[in-house]
Amino acid sequence: MVVLSLERVPPSLRGELSRWMVEPRAGVFLGNVSAMVRDKIWEQVCADAKAGAALLAYSTNNEQGYGFRIHGDPSRLAEEFDGLMLIRKPK
């Protein structure tokens, strides 16, 4: 399972992502794609996001059961705390 959250990205990027994933809410995409496709989608998001931001969360085999990547200047930040990746809202 893959969840992709976009902020302030061009509409063309959202249209491109709708080929691979479902957009249940504006800027939020859900899908069940392979790791290779997930990485290619992430490369495209990073290349086309311009001044926007993106967060990609995906299922993986670790203690938390998921991993995530962040690109740009999102409204939330990822930080490691005692070996766990957590999200915090900046002040």
C-alpha cells in the first residue's frame, strides 16, 4: 500500500499520478504498486513538484510496518526518535 500526499504542486502532476493511483481527496493518492513503480513515481514527483511538497508513505518490513519519504518544504517534518520515525508539526 502506498499513500502520497501533495501540497502546492502543479495540476499536471496530479493528473499524471491519477494514471497509477486513486485520488480520494485533493492531493492525496492511494495505490498498491510494486517497489519499482513506487520509486519511479517518487522520482517523477520530486522532479515535477517545483515549489510544492510531497510525503510518500509505504508498507515495508520494519518495526513500524511502514516507511516514508519527504520532498520539498511540507507543513509537517519527519524526525527520528529512539529509532522510530515520527512526524511533528513545526511551531
